[in-house]
Amino acid sequence: MNIQKKMLLSAATLSLGVLAGCGNSNEIVMWTPLTGEDGQIMDQMVEDYNDTDPEFPVSHVITPDLYTQIYTVMNTGEGTPDLAMIHADRVEGFVRFDMVKPFDDLMSTHTTLNQNNYIDQAWTAGEVDGSQYTIPLDVHSNVLYYNQDLMAQYDIDHFLDDDVLTFDEIMSLEGQLEDGHYAINNALMSWVLLAQVVNLGGDISDDAGNPTIDTPEMAEAMEALVAVEEAGLMTPQGEDGFAMFQGQTVIFSSDGTWSSLAHDMVDDLNYGITNIYSFDSDTWHNRGSSHLFSMLVSEDRTEEKEEGIGEFLEWIYENSITWADAGQIPASREVYESPEFEDYQQSFFTQTEEQRDSLLIFDYEYYGYVEAAINLVILDMLYGNISIEDGLAAAQQEVEDLVAQGHGADIEIDLDDFEVEDAE
């Protein structure tokens, strides 16, 4: 099974991205992959910052094919942005190939930018060999939405007394639901699966950096999900489980924090949020990622402009409550501990140290391959189209092959060979 995706780039797209990096010498050009409503919110934040009349205003350039564009400018040395927003799993590879500059010097003159001021997992995702290569903006996490009216209808409010829904509680609903009603949907299933693997003590790579997909923990986690589907409690294959939750025929939805934006637009949807379900209420994780600010290596960026970057990131630290409007969890302690943030549903994930510890960020260099490989087999495994054994073996082999080829890391290889993932 070939599950590698190739990104074909047109000359026009390349030209647009390269030219977008060529801003004025007195402005900070920032590339992000924020193509949805979150991009509009970042535009507003940048506008608010520029209204403070900084020496180096910021120009926000939304770049849908961000990573391909980054590899392009790193190859040519032309049009490199001053800031690039990347994901946690990209840091190690970028550092290994000398693509990013550490923030260590800038942190010495902008002391707000330090580990104690950010959610720890988001900060450490940017730390490699004792140097800090990124400054975090957020954590965006898997979350379990629940329909409060349906929970009351089925008298299961007590399921969430401990803030953790268990597989046993889900399975207890077998045969108890009305026709057309389901306990849970199949949204972001790869994220759910990976959280269960960690709950069971597994991981997606070993100490040597080899991928670990075809493992007993992965199989056990997958078997538990299949049992839910076979009991008739999972939304059917081919149905839009997200829409079914909004249509109020599904009790629980395993989506992302950002989905609250869409749910809020449904007038009669009375919902809440909690942790992703687990095997027991003592061990649980909410798989997430982090948007991180990075400085790509560039000979054109001056020390003065870097100081301007430091000022911008300090402003973000103090003012990123606006970013919570995108359904994200701001990584800034100044924000997530503020009374204003308590009004946001996702503040649930930062209210206690235990909740913050539940946020699971994978920084494995080849995480993108792992998730892509799982995504292409997980629904077939879930609905019995292929066996769990065959699905995990195929995913394991595919990731091993890609890692052996070094795709997604070496900036000297043909761009057509890159698998590019710019999604949340």
C-alpha cells in the first residue's frame, strides 16, 4: 500500500511565496499556515500590534504550502521570512539541517521569553541540545465535546463526574440508545488512537528514533476502538460524524479545541467539553500540537530587526487572549492564568497542573509520516475492511521506508518528493 502523498508546485505558486518573503527592510515578514478563520484572527492581532507604532511593524503572510515554501527559500537563500510559524514535530529536523536560528541571545535581552512563562510542553518542543529554537504561541488539543441534553436524556451525567469518559462507560450504552443515536463519532481518530497508545505506556518512536506503529500497545488501543464500533456505538462509515454531533444525534464528539467556533454557530446545541476518553480515569492524555514562532537562518536579518522580533513576541505573550477566539489554548502564562481566559471553554485544559500535564505534544521528527500513515488505514481497521494486524504492519512499513529515504528533512532533495502537512 503506497500512502505517500506528493506535493506538485507550480511556478506561479513558488513565485508568490518567494516574493511574499521580500518585505521592506523595516518590517518583520511573518509566514504562517493559518488559512482559516484563525488566519483572520492573527491578522487582527498583527494589526493591533502595529497600532502600537513599533520600530519594526509586522507583515503577516498566510502561506498554505508553508513547509514547501520554507524548503524552497532555504535552498535559494532568497525571500526568507523573518519569522515562520511551524509545528512542534518540525523543530528537530529543522535544527538538524541548520535551518533555524536559536532564540538564546534574544532571550537574554527579552527576559519575558523564558520557560517559566509558557505551557511546559509547548516550550520544550522547541528545545534541542540545550538551545531554544522556538517561542510558543499555543497548544491546540484534541477534546471531547458532549451534548448536555442527550446526556440528561440518557441519565449519564455521572459519567463525567471525574472529567474522564472511559471505554467501559461508552460500552455500557450498548443497546440503550434510540435508533439513529450514537455514543460517539469518528472525528480525529488518529489523534484519539495515539492518545490511547500513550495511556497504555507506548509511544510512536523508540530511543533510537525509529517509528513504533506496529506494537502491542497500538493494537490494544485499536481493538478497543473497534469494539465500540462493533457494538453499534460509533457513527457509521461514510457518515459525517461532526455534522451528526451538531445535528444532536451523537452524544460525544472527539474533535479539536478549534471546533468550538463551528459549534457556537449552532443555536440549539447545548454542549460542554472534557478530556478525550481513556481506559480508566487515572491515566488520560489529550493529543495536541503547538504553533511555534521560529527564525529561519538568514543573512539578511539584522540584529536590530531581531530585537524587533523580540518586542513583537513579548507583545504576543501579554496580548494573546485574542488568539483564544480561534479556539486555541494560548501558551502564555500571562494569558492562560488571566480571569479573561476563564470565559473560554478551552480554559478547562489549563485550570490545574494535572490538566496541563494531560496535553500531549509529539515532537518526533517524523511525526507527520506517522499520522499520515495511520490516517490512511485507521478507518478501514475501525470498520473491519482490513485487519488491525495488516493495517498496522502496512503503516509501519510505509513510515520506515520514508524515514530511510530521509524525506521531509533534507532540503537538497527534489521538492516533488516532499510530503507536506500544513494542517492543524
